[in-house]
Amino acid sequence: MQKDNDKGFALLEILGGLVVISLLMPLFWSYIEDYLNEMRNQSAAFHADAYNTAARTYIADNNARLHSGTLPATFTADELIRKGYLKGLNRSPFGQSYTTGIRRNTSTGRLEALTCSTGGENIKDDALRSIASLLPGLGGFIGKNGTATGVFGGWTDKPGDYGLSCNGGHIAIVMMGDDLQESDRLYRFQVPGRPELNQMNTAINMGGNNLNNAGNVNGQSATLKGDVTSENGWLITKNDKGWKNITYGGGFTMTDSQWIRAVGGKGIITSGEIKGGKVSGGTVRSDGRLSTGEYLQLDKTAVANTKCSPDGLVGRDSKGAIL
């Protein structure tokens, strides 16, 4: 009889354990479900932030083009993937993709953007708030009335102002400030009121490549190792400067409106001719024959039978006779 009693107590213990387990199972599964939902929310927040980072870079890189174009303007995740800003992150754990709208702030003139998730399954309100709180920056969600609302009501915005139509149950992220205005690239287009975007802050090394089709080139000085060629223009200088050979110190300059002067008092040598309406100077010497097409004018007079030096001089007396 004692053995039968022991068996009865063991059976009661087993039944009691099963009852306890059955009571705890719903709580256990609730914890598991909450954990899995939180992991899904974290993954959705990471996914949305990855897209938004790519969108921010795209806007900064194309700031000038967007400024000069028609706003509001929109783009999608597929467009960022095609242009190399995003690598295959077009669907979130909730099956949602993304679209971004851009507008110009009427007060500052700067760009602002709003990202909304699209498609997929509608996310429940508690999950939306969880995802929005996990997003860096100005994360939020689309409410049932279609308004974008920041986490804890930190901000509100109208998707229509950005050219968007967003539905409830979806994520929203607003972007503004310096991150959207420019990247560290030199802009190819002019941005009104932002000349610094077309300004270099360091030297450019062309690596031996050409600079073609330039208009006017303005600067302080130019140092070249080859020729300077002008097909249809002049070499123009201003003030009292001209051309100078730095090795030997010679060249040409003008210091008044009449004379071209040799720099440093240098002489001029040519195997060709020098022509002019009038040639003036101190001493004229010819190593060959000296000839004239008209007459030789001797201004100074000499006196016959007086000494002259050196021998071989030709002159005239006061009456014009040759001496």
C-alpha cells in the first residue's frame, strides 16, 4: 500500500509541474514575441537610416542642380541604387521602400528634405514610435491623417509640401541644415548666393593633363615650361612692364607713349634689316659699306689746314667744300 501512495504523490507532482508550465508558457511566449518585434524594429530603423544617409549624400552632391531646377522634386530608393548611392537596400523588414521629397525653405533659401517609407505592410503605432525613437536625427512616422510627426511630437510637417503623398503606418525622417547644402566637392554649377561652392581652397594638380576650352583665365602669375602661343591675339602688358629675359636681364618695355626701350640698356642684334622713318643715336658704325639713297648731310664745319683726329675723317668747310 505504501508504494501505491508514493505513485500517487509523484503523479500529483507531475501534474502540478505541468500546470505551472502551462501557466508560464503564455508569459514566456510574450517575452519571445516582444524580443523578436524589437529586433525587427531595430532592423527597420537601421535600414531606414542607411537609406537616409545615402539620400543625404545624393542631395549634397547634387545641391547646385537641385537649386537651379524645379522644386519640390522627388527621388526613390531605386534611383539611388541605379546611381551607386545605395547597395540593394530597397526593402525593409516590413517590405517597405522609400521616397524622398525636396523643397526650398522660403526664409533661408536652403534645401530641406522629407523621407517617407512606402508600400509593404502598415506598421502598428507602437512599433512606429519604437522605430522613430531608434532613428538618429529627426525620426518620425506618418499618422493616420497623413501628417509627418516626429518622435514624442518633436516636429510635424506636411508631405505635400515636399511633393510627396505618404500613408499612415509608415516611417518619416526630415532632413535639414548644413548636411544637405554642400559636399566637399567643387560644384560644376553655379548656386545663386553661394559663390564659395565654386571656389577651390587648395592647389589643383592636373597630373600632366590639359585644361581645354577655357574662357578668360585670371590670376596673379603664370609659370610655364613650354611655349606661350596666341593664334589671333596679342601679348598685352600694362603700365611700364613688357617682355623680359630673366636669365640675361634683357627685354623690351615702354615707360612713355613714344618709345620702346631695351631693358637694362641692352643692344639689339639682327642678321636682317632695321628700318624706320628716322634713326637717331650717338655713334653710328657700319662694318660694311655705308650708303645713302639721297645725300649725306654734314652739319659740323671744319677749317682747312687744321689738325683733326683721328686721321681719315671727312668734313666740310663753312662754304660746303669737302675737306
